[in-house]
Amino acid sequence: MQFRLVGLSGIGRVFIFRQFYKGPKEKGGVFMSVYNKPLPAQVKGTVTKEYWEALKEGKFKFQKCDNCNTSIFYPRVVCPSCMSEKLSWKEASGKGEIYSYTVVYKAINPAFKEDLPYTVGLIDLAEGIRVMGNIIGTDDPESLKVGQAVKIEFSKVTDDFTFPVFRVVEEANQS
Amino acid sequence: MSIKGKAAIVGVAETDSWYTPELSPMDMMAITAKRALDEAGIDKSEVDGLFSASAYYYMSTLSLGEYLGIVPRYTDSTTIGGSSFVSHLLHAAAAISAGLCNVALICYGSSQRSDAGKLVSMSEQNPFEDPFGSLYPISSYALATRRHMAQYGTTSEQLAEVAVAARKWAMKNPKAWKREPLTVQDVLNSPLISSPLRKLDCCLVTDGGGAVVLTSAERARTLKQKPVYLNGAGESHFHRGISMMPDLTETAAKVSGESAFKMAGVDRSDIDLLMLYDAFTINVILFLEDLGFCAKGEGGPFVSEGRIAPGGQLAVNTNGGGLSNSHPGMLGIFLIVEAVRQLRGEAGERQLSKCDVALVHGNGGTLSSQVTAILSKEPS
Ligand SMILES: [Zn+2]
């Protein structure tokens, strides 16, 4: 097995020293390459760490304000509605619907080239928060509908980061 | 106390060409600053308020003051994206009314085209958007477009009408970057970049710089140019990243527009020219709605049948806008320059037969910062 030690992206990005399994492309060998798409910068001990750690366990966590009951995303230390500091973590059901989406046909960052065309969506989760993520599970992304049901899945991209992705719910299973 | 009519634009300038590899962004600021001051008949030594925003200079008024040898009493590098320069108008008028400065110089320069089209940006990372390959900023506007289509039935043809109207105006502007005829079908035939937005729904990538000189209304009346008064202005924002925009079909232009109209004390029907920040075709539709020129959701039909093109009922972006004239990274200052030229009657072939009051609307980020200014030939 060969490992390549790799580089960095620009200012504000983390240094990435990870390898990413891409599957056996050649007989008898396993190609290793890097995950070179943007990753969140150091989350260290900040409030967002809870969110990223939960994703690694297959849970989508968000906050709720103990004072005014507002659902909060992204993670914060004060409620954007009432400024309370008393916020509790909740786990989302993972059910949601497409608020809007775009299909991307051109890669500005070459790391995304192999995925073209791919779909970026804004998903309204049942718990009242909106999240950006990739939408998967359709061969014809332009036929997706605003309001269409999706459910969350978890995509591990490195040992440190797992991202939420949203799979289109088949119409037969929607009821 | 209101700043209505307290300050006036007395000098404007932009670079001669939209491709100037021989000029740095700061060179562009300097050369247009000189021309705008010459046009106003004001000596550099009188400039005591400096305003700028930039993707190149982290502390842009510091660099500008150093380059030009200007020592301001009031300095403002507010950077809220492309709308910054419309915001500077508001801040400068407030500073002038409060006696904090007498002559304000607002400058911008960008070599975006010479930089090979790279989007120069000092933007911080957004860990909740960047990992998903959302193209900045196109995909954000595409998300707003898709939602507007789903909610109100807006069509790609209607978006294309915006681009076609801009091109028709540009064909009357000898300096416009794109002047060849354009049809709705041409726009629809251009490749999708981030659906539903196509290549020709997107603004140009050019070089360019501009400068605006503002002073008190009293001083303005003694100078050689016809003063253009700032009679109303307002600014606001709902969000930074598109995923946090509460409703993708409604921008904070609703707030900034209300403030500006209230201050100016004019109606929509009093506006002879709209200069709307057209980074993408959807922008014009959203701003016409949010500024109250048509009802929410009716922007698509409103821009159809040539209504905003030359000869239409409402003049929008008479220089060709960001879609066909120029778009050097940030557009705000060029919207102001065109409005001033129309109000002074200096717009050549594209001059409107009547232009007494103009609205300039700046947008920044991803439909984020919204700034509206109402400019007029009269101080009330
Ligand atoms: Zn609260």
C-alpha cells in the first residue's frame, strides 16, 4: 500500500494530511488518494465540535433554546432569537424536504470535477432548521422538485469529518 | 435630523477601458480619483473623508490615503461586498452632515479580468456550505432562482429577458464590454453553470475602477458640475451565507428601499431610472419586487416584453449593467457613476429624455447586504 502525504488548500483552510480510499483501479493494487475538497477549519473545543462529533456517530444534532424554544442551526453560544445562553442539544429525525437546489455543471475547485454534475440543496428539516448539503439518489437531478421529501444519510470523508447528505425518498415510500 | 439633501455628488469618473492589465487596482483608484476631483474642481488637499472597499487591500482606505498622499479626518473601509460604495454614499453624507468631513472621496479598483478571471476574495470559510461544492457566489443565486421559480412560476425565458434588456442598453453605450446583439434564445442556449442559471445569466468579468466625490449641498452649489443630491438612503442585511437567508425570494432590499423612500419622500412613480445591481439576472427581478416596483412574485412577467429595455416603461441599468457593460468584482460604484451621468444629461445615445430622480441599489455577498440610494437633481 502506498500513501501519499499531501498538501493544503488556501488561507483559512485546514492542512489535510489524510488519505482517502478510492477503490482498486488496477489489478493487484489499491490506489490511495487524498480528500482534497474543503474541510472545516480547526473546530477544536468550540461549540461546533459537538455537531461534527455527532455526525461521526451518524447523528445530526442541533440546538434548541431552553428559554424561547427556537431551533438553532448552525451551533451558537447564544440564541439568535432571545440571546439566552441556555441551549440544549437535540437530535434531528433526519426527515426533511427540499427548500431549493441547484445542479452544478462546472468545477471551479478541480477537486469537484469528478463529481460533475452534482446537486447542492438547501434542506428544511422537520425540526425547523435549514441545512445545506448534497442531494443524492437520483439519475436526473433536474427533475427534483422543491418540496420533495429527502432523508439524511452520513458520508464519512475523513477520519475527522463526516458530512450529512440527503437522499431522495422514493415516492412509493413517502406515505 | 435627516441627511436628506445635505450632501451632493460633484464629481465622478471611471477607467477608460474594462481591460487594463497595465494598471493595478490601486492605480485605477488613483487615476479615477484624480479625474473625479478634476471634474469637481476640488483640489486633493481638500479631501478629508476617504472611503473604499476592496478584495485586494485589507485596509483599503489606508492604502489609498498612502498612495494619494491624503490625510483624512474621516476614514471608512466598510466592506460589505459589491454594495459597499452605495453604503459609502450614505456614510459619507452622514459624516458631512455631522461636520466630520467636508469632501468625501469614494474609490474602487479591480483587475479581476487581468487576474485571469479568478474571483479574488478575502472571504472567510463557511464550514456549513463550502464542503458541498456550492460555487461561490453563483450557486447561492441559483438556489434563490430555483425557489422563486417554484414559488411564483418564474421562467428561464423571463430571466433571459433581463439579460437581453441589459444588452440592448449596452448597444447604446460605446464603452460597454459586450455590444453584439443578444436574443432570449441565445441566453437559453448558453450552458448551464449552476442550474437554473446559465452562463449568460451571469455578470461579466472585467477590470475597472471608479471614483465619486461628495460634498455638502452648500459647497456643491458653488462648483462647476450640476450637483446630484443624495435625498434618501438605507441599508440592511438578513444574512451572510445563503443557507441562513430566511426566505430566498425576499431580500433585505425591502428594508433598505423602505428607508430610502421614506427619507427621500418620493414615490416609486417619481423614479426615472433604476440602477440595480445585476450580478445575475435573478437580481433584477428580486430587487424590482423588494423595492416595490411590482408585487412579490410578479418580477418575471414585469421584466418581459421589453419593459426594462430601451423604449420600455421603466429604464433599468442604462449603461448595460454588470451583465453587459462591466463587472470588475464589485459593481456598486459604477451604478452611481451612470446614475449621475443620466441625471446630469451626459449619457449620450442612451440619455433618458427625462431623468430627474434615480434609484441606485447595491447588493453584496449572496443577496446579503442591500443598500438603496435615491439621487436627484433637486435637494428635496
Ligand atoms: Zn431563545
